[in-house]
Amino acid sequence: MTLTVPLSTDEQATLVAQARAQGVSVDTLLRKAVLQIISSTEAPQPKKPTKSCLGALAHLGPAPSAEEIDESRSEMFANFGRDGIA
């Protein structure tokens, strides 16, 4: 891959001087800098799979049927309002 980075004349001269001081080419110096930047960024951590609502409640067993719900309601409200208020 080839990248173009616009630099001023002073920036270019500084870059060439740094490369010469280290005894490497400008390309090698830039490659080292880019690899250092790449390696310093943390790799994204994979997300933990989340449970669906059904999976989170699976330990509770199957839901009551419509008939069971109707039966429970009729039992709960069989004497509702018939007891005297004390």
C-alpha cells in the first residue's frame, strides 16, 4: 500500500535528518513509526454473547397455559368483594 502524506519542507528536512541519525532510510523510519502506532492500539475485545430473554428465564420452566391462568384467576377472585368490611 502506498500512502501520501503532505509535509512542509522543514518537516521533510527533519524527517531526513532523523533517518540519517538512526542510519536508516526515510521509508524504514516511517514504517517503524507506523508499526509502533499500530501496535500501541489495543485490539478490540470480542463481546461476550448475551442471553436472550427466553434463555435468561429458561430455568423457570414452561409458562402456564391459558387454561391454567383462567383457573387461577377464578380461584383468586371467587370470594372477592363478598367478605364484609370490619
